[in-house]
Amino acid sequence: MSSYDVIIIGAGPGGYVCAIRCAQLGMKVAVVEGRETLGGTCLNVGCIPSKAMLHASHMLHEAEHNFASMGLKGKAPSVDWKQMLAYKDETIGQNTGGIEFLFKKNKIDWLKGWGSIPEAGKVKVGDDIHEARHIVIASGSEASSLPGVKVDEKTVVTSTGALELGKIPKKLVVIGAGVIGLELGSVYARLGSEVTVVEFLDAITPGMDAEIARQFQKMLTKQGLKFTLGAAVQGVTVKGAKATVTYKLRKDDSEHTLAADTVLVATGRKPYVEGLGLDALGMEMTDRGQIKTDAKYATNIAGIYAIGDAIEGPMLAHKAEDEGMACAEGLAGQHPHVNYGVIPGVIYTHPEVGSVGETEQTLKEKGHAYKVGKFPFMGNARAKANFAGDGFVKILVDAATDRILGAHIIGPMAGDLIHEICVAMEFGAAAEDIARTCHAHPTYSEAVREAALACGDGAIHA
């Protein structure tokens, strides 16, 4: 029986980051992972492969629509689907291999197999029992579906199957207008698929600032995506290689159908805790199947902790990473803190969408007096030169103190630009602090400064 200071179940972003931080702090660490490669959903079938596909399809779009304007003449490239998938797989391999190298560098043991917890202080992997002073559950999440929708990962797929399709579908129906559905929908739209997004709510991207969401939908519609909102999916039937999606419009209860070659079910994710033996342990769970934890990620079972998608909060890789580091530091006797008010969200379509903090809607609900500073990318020289003038930066500040409460960006490199706001918010900065900070010219980041100026006397270039 091997013994460790910490055994972590799951080698996704939360688990592997927690393991490395524990090792840095002098602990003997093992990680249980049943996949053939490390990195969890994110690196294997989620964030990383989808970004590779987004990049490849965006390059095709640029070749088809913008190259000629720049004097780059010639026939736009055709799509070699097998090669595009191979590029995606190579990207996965480079990243998962990197995690394996980090495990060896930090002397972390990889216990290959699926783990369970027969009792506090013990983890079973296969027929072997391992002891640990601390156990951290970082088991992640899995795609959830709807009643009447059976996923086969061939015709009716989750994001996993959507990254491994045998061919590009002529007609793709996406159920759910959240981040995953819109990212993958935009990939296939660029590759020539007729994409229809069916969403239960009356707006896309639930929780996003409403003004950004409306602008985002207009942009995606311009790119060829079709939207059916306020629609409750009743079921999906498959005959041969074809599928039929049945839905009811909530406004009048009328029933409609959509034909598709492929149906992508993108209705969210749920914690993956199956097989861990939590019921037998008496683990406290939420109504949504998440593990209950306290502020230090401790469960109700002494010595067992949980982080990432398995617990409450946004199911984001970077949120899991922050919790992994904080949990490790807590086990080492430190006093870490995760600021959940400054966790950014990004949608990696083109243009990108980046958000952090409050929206106008949440501020109104709280009765918080605020000011808005906005600046369009059409006023940004770099954006115009790069055919990326669509969208804007929006900063929300306290009406009395000018302290930044939130920001929302739709436009080029929004996922990177949002972090200037994150750092500012972490330090309690005012919009004036950003406005008085010199920004290099010409850069996209100047649009952030201009939006900050707009919170005061006004932007210069608007």
C-alpha cells in the first residue's frame, strides 16, 4: 500500500494544477486519471481542440473574404477535413504531453485508472488501495442532455463527438445557444454547414450583458447562423444518418421540426462523480448534484476536499485552476483567497466576447447607481486595418467613486483584452486609473483606454 500526503482524483485543469502546487509546497502527491492522456476534458475533448478548430476555420474565412482586399490573390484553400482533424489532434498531443512532462518534473505519481474512495484517507484504483492524508476530488463534468434526446456521438453528438465527425455536415442543428454551442456552430458555419441554433430562452448566452448578447446575435446571424429562440426541444429522432429535431415555440405552443445531418446537444454540463462512492461515504451534495464544500474546499468528510466543475460555481477551466492552487495552499497551512467576482468569461468565436464582473442587468437588480463608458472598435486604427472593426468595449463603474464594477468586450482579441480590466478590478481601480495609463499605439488595447475615458469626460477618438 503506497502512502501520500495528497491524492487528487482527476487530471484536468483543476486536478493537475492542484497537484503541481502541492508538489511545489513540498508534499508527496499522486493523481488518479483513467484517460490515456492527462489534461481532462479541457485538453482532450474541450477547450484546446475546439480552439484549434476555431483558428483553422477562421483562417479559411480570412482567405475567402479578406485576402483579396489586401492584395493576396489566388484561389481560396479547399478544406482537407482529415488534415484539419490531424492538426487538432497534434495540438492536443502537444498539450497533454506537456502535462506529463510537468508531472515528472515535479515528481508527481500518475495512478492510471478510475478511482473511488472506499473510506476517508483511502483511494482505490483498480485492485490497489492507496493511503493519503488528504484527498482532493477534481473529477470534472460531463455533457448533459435533454429528455427525448439520445446521444450516440455519431448523428446526435455532444461537444466530444462534434470534434470527431466523419465529415462536415450539410445541415447542423445546435440545441442550446451557450458558449459551447455557439463556438462549435461558428466553426461549422465557416466550413460550409447550414447551422440552426435552437434555444429555450428568448436570448442567446444566458447571463451575458444584454446589450452585448443582442450585438453578438446580430454578428453571428450575419455570418450565416440561424436562430430559433423561445423553443423547447421535445425530442430528436434518427433514421439512418439523418435526424429530425422536434420543438415547440413557447409563445404559442406550436410544434415544428428541423431536419439535420448532425445534431449538437449543447445544453450545459453536469458534475461527473459517478463511481467515486460518495453516497456510501455520506458526502453532502447540492440539489444539482454538486459536492458541497466550505470556503476552504473541504467537504463534510474529514480529509476530503473538492474543486472545479464538481462543486458550485461557473464550469470554467481557469476557475478550477484557481481553486486547485488555493486548495493546495490551504493544505500547506497558508491562507489563500479566490475572488469569484473577478473570474472572466470568454467566447472564442470571431469576434470574441470577453466579460468580467457585473452586467447592467445585475446592477439594476441591486439598485446600484452606475455609469457606462463605451468605445467602438471602428474608432480603433489597428482594428480597422485588420478587418476587425465590429464590436465595442463597455466598462461599468460606480457612479460616485468611478470604481470599476464590470466590463464587457465584443471584438478582436476580447479574451485577452478583458484581463486588463481583471487586474484593475483586483486592485480596486477606477476607470480613471486605466484612462491615465499610457497604451501603445496602434493596439486593440487602446479601445479599452478609450472606454475608460468615456466613463469620465469622454473618449478622444469617438
